[in-house]
Amino acid sequence: MAPKKSKKQSDNVNARLGMVMKSGKYCLGYKQTLKSLRTGKAKLVIISNNTPAIRKSEVEYYALLSKTGVHEYNGSNIELGTACGKYFRVGVLAVIDQGDSDIISAMSTEQQ
Amino acid sequence: LESYGDIAMGKFMKSGKVVLVLGGRFSGRKAVIVKNYDEGTTDKPYGHALVAGIDRYPRKVTRSMGKKKLKQRSKVKSFVKVYNFNHLMPTRSVFKGKLNLLMLYFLFIVGS
């Protein structure tokens, strides 16, 4: 099992996500993330912790097929929406171009 | 192609991919992508694919059945259809045989 994430680590994710929102390209939402995964444009997929298990495994399966990393966000879709600076809930999102952020490399080293 | 670690992002909806049909008359059937149109066409401005699949699966066969019965129960009815990517569920399996449209034409259209 993954070790329990400390508050400091989750802040890092939020900060990096904020940077992606400002300077990078992203897709918010289930339909668009699947589209980006199919075309191979998604570089990282972030899933909130309260997405239904079937949707979570479907997105993870697509990511497996396209060899894209998946990050399980330590928060609900409400919190993920707030982290993206949006006033709506975000259950699944895909980072297409990370801009000035280093979120993709940071997530991959964390998983290793 | 931007990549992190040793992994490159990939398109996986390619010819030869085994998919499950998610809706319509053939929902639940297995099919193989023969030709994919990732960017769509002017007629269909969305990602879609021509798939060839199994309409009627062969029936179960036991040792006690005679040759004639075996032959009847081993029949497979196929279909050819164009599907939106949204209505296909990709799998990890890939069909490695030859898949070309000319072959499909002769087998399916002329033969029926």
C-alpha cells in the first residue's frame, strides 16, 4: 500500500497543479481525459479519491494502455476542483502540457 | 514526444486492437479495429474506427457431439461497423493477423 501522504506532500501537489493551471494545458473531467488518453496527449492523470471505483479503474486502464502515469489525489473532487482554482468539482483531470510546472517529473519520482 | 522516465505516451486505438463494443446492437461483443480515424473526417468530426467483430459467438461444444453438429455449433457470424471511440472499450489484447480492407470486402460483402 502507498504510504500515508503528509500534509507537506499534498501541498506540493496543489502548488504544482496551480502552476499547471496558470502556464500549462490540461483537461478537466472524465470525458475529456479519456479523449486525451486515447490520442496520447495526456502526460499525467489525476483522480480524486471519491470517484466511483468503476470509473477509477476505467481511467487507470486507459492510462495503462497509453503508458500514462496516474496520481491518486489525496482529496475529494471538491478539493481537487479548488486546487485547480475552479468553482466546480473535478473528479478526473489530465495534464497535457505541464508548462512551467514540474508536476510530471515530481509525480513519477514520488511513485518510484 | 514528451516523455518522463523511460515511458513514452502512446496512442493505442490502432488497427489490430481488440475492443469491446459498448452500445447499440452489438453491445458486449468483441471486435478488432481494422482502420482508425483518430482525427475524424469531414463527415464524422470525431475519433472513430472501422471494426470487425463477432455478432454470433460459436456455441459450446462437447465431446459427445457428432461432426455435423460440431460444424453447426462452431459457426461464427461477424459484423463490420464504424464506431465512435467513445462507444468502444479498448483491451490489452492485440490481434496480430493481417487486417486489410480489401480482404474484409471480399469476405464480408461479397460472401454474404
